[in-house]
Amino acid sequence: MNYKLSKRVKKIKPSFTLQMATVAAKMKSDGIDVINFSVGEPDFNTPEHIIEAGKKAMDQGYTKYTAGPGMIEFRRAISEKLAIENGVKVASDEILVSNGEKQSLYTVCQAVFNKGDRVIVCQPYWVSFPEFVRLSDAEPLFIDTVPEYNFEPDFNDLQSKTTKDVKGIIINSPSNPTGGVWREEAIVKLLLIAKKHGWIVISDECYERIVYDGEFKSTEKINREQNIDAIVVTCMSLSKTYAMTGWRIGYSFGPKKIISAMSKLQGQATSCANSIGQMAGITALSGNQDCVKNMIQLFKERRDLMVSLLNKLPHISCKSPGGAFYAFPDFSKYLNKTVNGKVLEDTFDISEYILESVKVVTVPGDGFGGKGHIRFSYATSKDIIKKGIGKVESALIKII
Ligand code: PLP
């Protein structure tokens, strides 16, 4: 077909993690006994009482468009949740409900960045961050993180790369892909730098509730407690906390001017988030939270199992991640080693070798800007974790 696509679509990459999930699904449908450590969502079903709320919403006729920024009842429920759970007072008109948090992140970049701007992205990063930045015509500026300190920003690298074109920074703690949870002092340091330069801080907190060792503190809570007064737009999601990835419900909050601009953009893109999901969301946020506690307990047991098994593998080291459901072990000792006559040049090669030899799907860290590491999701059963890591071991011992 002699038809030219836009420059915009040509400059972005497809979602690499979704591609890995597609590889796993295809192998499974071909009858291959594949073990999938690439999963980016809880393996539990949405809790029953939330499903019931969705069904009831449909029976009661909540099947129409809602207010563009979100149903007022849902925004009130979010406002209450933010006050109780996160300790931040946010008015309903400072909240925007979106079709998954991903849409909030995309929209905030559209609302605040321009051509010529640079936006700091800490690497390893969630694959969509650089693309959100590029889609807003700005350019990502990658800075290093420190693996020994929960993959917190390397502030020396940040200072040395900062120019006056930098207009914002995207942060994500707990992080996908590293599982790292930043210490409060790192967030304070970053907020102070952002305030000094007038940067917008976009804080992706979709794994806020999946934290194992200690309390999670929202960036905006720290911003207020310390009277820093940086500009922060926080994006949160129901996807991971309530195993609701398919319902597509997320939200953001921040200064009214930015939220209104995002609402204007979103209104022209998708009108509103789905009505049934918003009604179910009210029940999720204001109902019994035992389902979340139980899920976190299970994830914690799986994390401990995954990390201990990974650390028993030859030449692998893995820090215990403080949150999310990903382990991010260091495979760098296998770089430039040979297997079946092929040199393993990066983690794409290592992941591919593991997939081909023992049918275990992992996600190469190089795809997240995390050289030498591989992401292992433990959103799967303990039996599968044991079986899968056993297979990885049988693959690794053949590498010389
Ligand atoms: N941010 C991060 C770091 C994620 O890992 C994901 C989903 O994988 C999202 C945002 C998007 O979540 P949602 O399902 O709410 O769009």
C-alpha cells in the first residue's frame, strides 16, 4: 500500500513487554509446556465483591457516558482513599479518572511537554515512559540508577546531565522492572532539585500497595510534609492492587491547572473512563481491603522463594525487591560467554537462549535500559517458580 504513516507513529517502539507476553501465549497455544515469568499483572481474579459491584452497576443502568473527568461519586471515593491511605487531602476537581493509569501518564505528558523539552527518565525504566515523552514531541534524557540502593537515581549523573531544556522527570517507586522502593531521603533530594529547576515530577505509583518491607509513602505526601512545594502529578491505578487490569481504571491527581488541561485532552480522546469499571472502583476503594492484604502476603512469600532460588543459581545475584512483583537479578557474569557456539552479547541473547533451550519466558533487562539484568515476574504460583528456576539452572550450566 502506497500510504505514508505519520512520523509520530514511526518514532515510537511497540510495547516490548506486551510482545514477550504474546510470545508466551503463542507458545502455549502451540501446545508447548512454557513457563512464563514475563507476566505483568496479578495472576488472581478480581475479588468477588468487586465483580458483583460491576454486575450490579450494569443491572442498575450505569452503562452510559459519565462525566469526562470521572463520576463524581468515584472521584469522591478516590479523594477519601487518598486522605486515609496516602495522607494527602485532594479535592475532587484535582482528580482525573482515566482508562487505566497508562492513559493518565500519556495525557500528562501531552499536557505539559513541548518540542525541544527534555524529560528525565531513570534507567532501568518501564518501557512506556520514553515513548510517552517522545509522543509529546519532547526527548527522554536517561539517567543512571544505583542497583545497591534500590535503583534510586544516581544524583551525580543527574546533576551532570541536567540542562535548562529539562522540564520534568518521571519516577516510579515501587518500580517496574526492578521492584525497587526508593528511600524517603532519595525522594526528598529529587523533589528539592525539581523545585529548584521548576520541573514537573510525574510520579507513577501504580504499585503503591504492593510493598513488603515497611510503609509506602506517596511522593506528594513527602512533598507536603517537607514543605518542598514541587509540582507533582501522581498517577495511580486499580489494576495491580485489585487485580483489575482488564477493567482499565486508573487516575491522577495534582495541581488543578494541569488536571483540567489533562481532562480537556482526555475528553477529546476517549470522552470518559468506562462507567462499569468506575462503579466497581468505588467498591474496590471503599470496600473491605482484606483481599489486598491476602494478595500481598502471597506475593511476599513468592518473592522470598524467587529471590532465594535465583541467588542459588551459579553466578547470579539478586537483591530482595521491596515492592511490585518483579525480581531483577544480575546476569552480567554470563555476558560474553558462549553456548552452542554463540556468544551471549547482551541479556536479549541470554533470555532468548533460556527461552529456546528450556522454554522459560523472561524479560531481558536491556529492553528496560537495565544492562546485565533480567526481569522475572513472580505473579505466578510457587510450584511454577520452583519448576521454572530449576529449568533456568539446567540452561545456565551449559554456558561456558
Ligand atoms: N505503570 C507501570 C510501572 C506499570 O507497570 C503499568 C502496567 O504494567 C502501568 C503503569 C499501567 O497500569 P494500568 O493498567 O493502570 O494502565
